[in-house]
Amino acid sequence: MNTIPVSVYIITLNEAANLRRLLPQLAEFDDIVVVDSGSKDTTEAVARSFANVRFYYREWTGFGDQKQYALTLCRNEWVLNLDADEEPTPEYLTVMKQTVAANDCDALRSRRILLRWGRKPRDFMKEDLLIRLFRKNCGHYLPVKVHERIHIDGRIKHTTAALLHFENLTFTQRMHKSNQYSQLKAQDKFAKGHRSTWLHLVFAFPVGFLQCYFGKGCFLDGADGLLTSMNFAYYTFMKYAKLWELQQHRRAPTPPVGTPPANPPQPPTKNSSERRYSPV
């Protein structure tokens, strides 16, 4: 029986495995919104198999837009945003119910604990502090492509209760995700007028590695910490390299009117407009 009058919203792309783990944990919620951007696995079938889930498709335009759209579909006054690879702890659910019942704030800021294959990495890094529970009419997202966060207009309460983040990705998958995220971040920075210089290109990788490996204490985590630091450095370098590339394209001279393109665009493949990749 659904007893929690809170809408949960989740954006997905090929998250069938994570949804099979997450959705049974949300059986008490009376409204769950899943907005998908073109999954090729069984994400839709898994989502629709739960009676309290409403499934929608929306072409990918960026994390900020996608989550804002999902937010508008929520029916309840209070909403909870989760990624498919996350899960609320029992303590978090208890605090959430108390917060909604007390009705004395507009949002709840909580911890998020990272677990890689069931193990918490050893490092100096602080646990994420995120706002995931809030009144629907008090929060909104900016239209950024990546690293979106909710903006709250109201009173925020803090709790030590936590969400769990299950990052069960191979190193290849983590590198692929960093490549995708660096492209989106470069586009966001370019739109804001930020620029990359040769100093960024020279120092982004080594400084990023040192910042993560020593500054954040990833050296405590052995080989896993080394790989994490290399991945972070790669992401940092690629972010500025792709920003540099965007700048060069802007500076390129415009060909005379009527000049055929050097590489004429090819017709899109079947259903390509419905299968745009989103790095969730």
C-alpha cells in the first residue's frame, strides 16, 4: 500500500538493472515519474511493471532541462529526485517522512555516500551534500547540460541521514562517462563566455591528477585511487581541450555563400532523433 505522499522523479537511459534494484525500495511512494531519453534496454518494461510508476519519453536536451521537465510532471507538493543508481537509506526515509509531516521547511539537504562495488573509497573527500527532497513550487533547475543542481527559494533543513550512490561501473565505463561529461561541461562553459588557453591545456592534466591523488587523498585507496585520479585528470584536461576546440570553430572563417560543404551532412539513420545519448 502506497503511504508516502511524495513524488519521486528519475531520469533514465539504459537503466533497467538499476531500476530493478531501486523501484522495489520505493513501493511506499504513491507517485514515481520516470523520464527516459531513448533507452535500448528494458528500462521501459521494468518501469511500467510497477503500478506506482508513470513512464515518459523526452528527447535529450541536457540534464537541467530533463530534470526540470520531470519535475513539472510530479503530482505532489513534496518531491524527491533520485538517480537510478541511488537509493535512500531507511534513516533517510524516516527523516523525509518527519520533514513532510512537520511542514516546517521547504527543502532537505542530506549526505550522499559513494559505494563502488559495495565498498566506500578511502580518501580525504567529503561526502556529497545534496538537496533532493523539496517542495515542488520552491525549486527549479537552470538549463545546463551537466552538473545540474536544484535552486531552492525557501528554508533548507539539514540532516545527517544519507542516500547511497552505487557507482558500479568498470574503469572503461567511467572513462566513457568522463568523455561525455567533459563535452557537455565544455559546451556550458563556452555558452557562459569562458575560454581555454594553452596554460589550461598544459597544466590541466597534471594539476588535476595531483589535486585528486594527493589533495583529495586518493593515494589511500591503492590502485583504485590511482585510477580515480587518472580519470579525474582526464576529465579536467578533456573539458578544456574541448572548450579550446569550440573556440577554434568560432574563429574559423565563414565560407562564401553558395560554397558546398567539404563534408556534406549524411541523412540521419532510422530513429536517430529518438536515440540521442544522454550520460546518466
